[in-house]
Amino acid sequence: MVITLSRQAESGGDEIAESIAASTGLRIADRVVLEQMAQRAGLPVSYLEVFDESVPGPVEALLAEWQTSVSQAVYMRRLVHTLLMLEREDNVIIVGRGGAFVLTNPGTLHARVIAPMPCRVARLMERQSVSQAQAERILRRIDEERQRFIHAIFGADINAPPHYDLVLNTAELSYAAAADILVRAAEHKARQRQLAPTASEDIVARVLHLQRRPHQPRVSEVVWRYCQRRPRTGF
């Protein structure tokens, strides 16, 4: 069972991932993704952190490449390879880092967890004891960083529902209920799992193609072909 979990800050995505891991034994891959990328590349984690779920400015990116020989293109290739390896290992929840835009195995569940800004602000105020204005600034900054990251790497809109199998709003849905929904959906999708996922170089090529054509649908090739064949009948 494999789940990719995109989440807005303070939407409860991390807590939901922990709840799923506790009930199913699935491994959580959040910072693990970065650590595995660095390990496979033989680099310190700090060399990749500047590109992790964010897009550095031109000067910062140039400085990072000069100091570490790591560019955004290098980061993207390492990210694709690592996400694919995690999907092949199975039994994992991949938190963030654009998993839904890379992994195309029909047995993988892609989900996004959201909540209205006032709800997220209240949660952050309680968690960090900050003012409402501070909480709003922090959340907007994180939202913008993640949106820029997905657009820069995958040419996609992180908020567009068609990228995901499920979008869950935790304004009134409890984290436990959201976790239960995701587990049931993931179990259903796992029956469609293919034993031979797409080769990593093919996926890198597809990601580069998406960067060049940012408005192309991001659904998996399998789902896209099915939708194209399906008759346009009324309900």
C-alpha cells in the first residue's frame, strides 16, 4: 500500500500520516526522502535542503550550485529516482515533495489534505502562541513556497483537485476520520498495483515534458487513457 500525501500547513496532514502509520504499520517518508536522496548521491543533506519543497531565488540558487554542485535540475532527478524507489518498496506514506506528480502506478493513492485559512490560523496560534497576523503571514509564506516548488519542478498547480484521488477538508472532519478514509481508499487502490512500475528515466522525461507544458493534465497515464475511452454519457 502506497499513499502520497500533499498537505497545507496546519491542515493536519502530518498528524493524519502518523495516525495511518500507527494503525497500518506503513512507514512515513517525509524528511526520509531528502536523506535517501543525499545518501544515494553521496552528498550531505544540507546540500539538498535549499531546494527541498521551496524554490530559491536566482542568486541563492546560483550560490548553492557554485558551493555544492547541486542545481534544481539535479535535485529534480534525484527526487524522481528516490520517490520511485520508495514506491517500489511499498508500504509507505510519502508526505509532500510532489509524489502525486511523479508516481503513476495505478495502485498508489494520491491525496491532499486542506483546511480553510481561519481554521489553520487558529491551529497555528494555539501551537506556537503567535498572534493572528503572525500566523497568517507564516501560513501564506509556506503555502506560496510549496506552490512555487510544485510549479517550478512539475509545472503544476498544487491546489488543482484533478491531481489527486481524494481531497479532504479537516475543518470539520477529524484527523482520525480522515485517516480511516485514506486507509480504506488506499486498500482499494492497492488491488490495482502493478508489479513493474515505469522506469525512472521515463518518469524524469515525463516530468521535463510537464515543465515545458504546464497546463497538461497531471492524471496518471492509465487513468487518462481510461477517461479518453469512456463514453460521454449523461448521469
